Amino acid sequence: MAQCVTKIELSISCENLLDKDVGSKSDPLCVLLQNIGDDQWAELDRTERVKNCQKPEFSKKLFIDYYFEKVQKIKFGVYDIDNKSFDLNDDDYLGGTECSLGQIVSSKRLTRPLELKKGKPAGKGTIMISAAEIKDTRVVNLEIEARSLDKKDFLGKSDPFLEFYKQSDSGPWQLVYRSEVIKNNTNPCWRRFSVPLHTFCGGDFSKPIKVHCTDYDSDGSHDLIGSFETNLSQLQKAYDGSLVEFECIHPEKKQKKKKYKNSGIVIIKSCKIETEYSFLDYIMGGCQINFTVGIDFTGSNGDPKSPDSLHFISPNGINEYLIAIWSVGNVVQDYDTDKLFPAFGFGAQVPPNFQQYFILLIITDGEITDLDETRQAIVSASKLPMSVIIVGVGNADFKAMEFLDGDNGVLRSLTNEPVARDIVQFVPFRQFKNAPQEALSQTVLAEVPKQLVSYYKMQGWAPVKLPEAKKE
């Protein structure tokens, strides 16, 4: 019997979070984990961090595959993030909840109390989770700027950002996108962004969309500059040089001032609906994934004849290097027809640029001594069809590796050139010593489909042979 699987989008918000910061509010982030057996949990996704907020509404949605025939145990954890490390173990835990995915999809909106541990409430903290099935692969691409926004800061201009809300079927407005902040600028130009069509308006081009333009304040007390309502049909009129403009209206100012016109103009430079090809579109279109292993052969590994060596050839034929290679290679081999996997010591050449994709697995036991050169190499490689997986073995300090992962912000070279796309995934092997072997591969390979799609999207290349369903 064929499995019933669909992609689910989860929207998360919280209320009454614990305040862990002295002199300010917490900076919460929510992480989604799935039970993979034996009380082991693997991270699937995480939201953005919202600064100084005890009632966050996260704009980043969390995605998970839903299987009707399985009981999918999942866990939500909320953390106060006060550093740039991707590791959550050094962040304050604000509470969490466990449930099944079935409980969420069968509820319009699931509200749960947050607990610090079973039976111990996290104050009055609660988490609200709503689910929506993803049926449409199209995305809305928008380019937006503004002019003559009101000055909100006493000694400066304004630090504006945009928030887009759609009206849910039950009435309330739901946050679907939050832009970056443009500092000290009343004529900002925000970077181009994409939102899945189903997230943006549920596929309904006439569904009301509310846009807030707001002045950012570091203490979380943001000031509304102005807002307007529209819909996707109106936004789509911005195309091929035709601009669509909206007056930003502050309701209190409009009510108090007779000569009030607006608080600035928001300009839609471009609004396009495009098909978002999936990982499977490219795989089914003939894209091959080539698996390459880079192994650390430095002297710090010790004598392979010694049981203390990470390269020790033990009687059972297993060490951390071999387990890491097996865990990742066992999954990737299905997408490589020749089943031949090159292995290099450090210093191997980066593959050429053509319609195949490469996964480089690097296994290392120590810190990076040439971080600047490594940063530059990753920035250069981000323009090529490849992903880099780094598995740290042993008990070394791997903070520099976490920095290369880029999850805490855009990785840049020494000359400040940003990566074209996120291609690095780092995990320390020690986190998986007591976990099932599949747990390591699930974690390190989780981002590969997204990274592969991002490369071909950056190139503007559609799959070579589209599946029949996509040709309609």
C-alpha cells in the first residue's frame, strides 16, 4: 500500500514567555524536533530569533512531512538566544511541549502550556501551533522600496521593516513574512524576497493582505509608521518596470490631523509568481549526486595501531571515521549510478561546473588553523553545484566549524564577500555516539535538498526532464 504523505507547514506563536535576560526581554527562537526512536530526537527545522519579545509571532514557518499511517512524535522547544552559536545547549530553555503531528493537523489551532520538564510549568508560557497542507509549489517574488517615511527616532531617521499579514479563514490576521531592518533610512530598499504562494495568501489572489511598515527599536517597543491593505492581484500589477504605490497610513495621525496625507509611500517594484521546483523534480529530471569523502590524515589522530587513535583499526572494524562515512554514504549512494566514491586527503580540487551535484563529506578531529582561507574557499564553492558536510570526530573544540555553518548569519570571506548560498552543514560526532546510526545521516543530510535546489534556482535552470505532472 502506498504511503499517504503530504507536506505540512506549521505556524508558531507564543505568549507569556519567561524573561531570562537582565535589563531586557528574552530573545526567543522555536525549534522543531522529531522522535527517531529510543528517546532520540532529531532537529527538523527552527524559526528565526525575535529580539526582546515575550509574545513572539514567528514569521518563519516550520515544515514537516505528514504520514497518516504513522504516529509522528514531535517536540517544540523555545530558547532564549543570547549568542551566535548554533548549538542550543548554551542557551536558556524557556519551555517546550511534546505532541503528535496528528494532534496538530486535527486541530485548527493547538494551544499548549510550555513546560521546563514534565509536570513543571514554564510560568504562564503557552505555545500556539497551526498547520496547513502545502498543495501549491508556486512562490511570490517581491521587490519593495519606500520613500519619505516618517522619522520616528529622536536623534535619527527611522529603522524601517515590513510585515505582511494574510487574513485567516477564521478571521484573525496571520503573519506571513517579516523583512530585514534598514537602519537610519526613510527611503529604504529592502532585499528581494520569496514567500510560498500558499503561505502568502493560500492561493487566493483576492485574499486581503495587510502590510505594516514599522520603525525598529532594540528594546522591542517598535513604532508603527503606517499600514495599508491590498491583495495579490493588485501587487501583480508591478511588472516589467510598472510600479505600484501604496500610501502608508497611520490611523491615529489620520484621525487627529486634518491635513494629514500619509506617513510615506511603499513602492512595489516587482511582483512575480514563479514555480518553485523541488528536490525531486531535479532528481527525477536526471540530476546525479556525486559523493566525495575528504579525510583528515593529520598527525593529531595518533598511531592507527593504538586504541587511542581516531584512525584505530579495531577488531570489529569500526571507528568514528568509518561510521560517519557509512552513515552519509549509505543514503547518498542511491542517487549515484556508478556507485564509485572518490576519497581525498585535504587539498582536493573542487569539481567543475556542470549539470551534476556534489556532496563533499569532510571528517576532521580538530580545529581550523587557516580559518580565513577556509572562509574564502567556502564563499567560492557556494557558486558551484556542491554541498559540504563536516563531521567533527573526537573531543576537540569545534566553535570555528559552527561559525562556518552559517546558521547564525551570512558567512563572509575576509574581503567581506558573502556566500552565494548556504552550503555547509557541521555536526560533532559525539552528539550521535549513543543514537541510532540513521540519526547522523538524517541530521547532516537534512539541508542537502534545499541546497541543491538553491544552486539550480540561482542559475535559473529548470530540471532537464520534468515529471509529467509538472508539464501541465
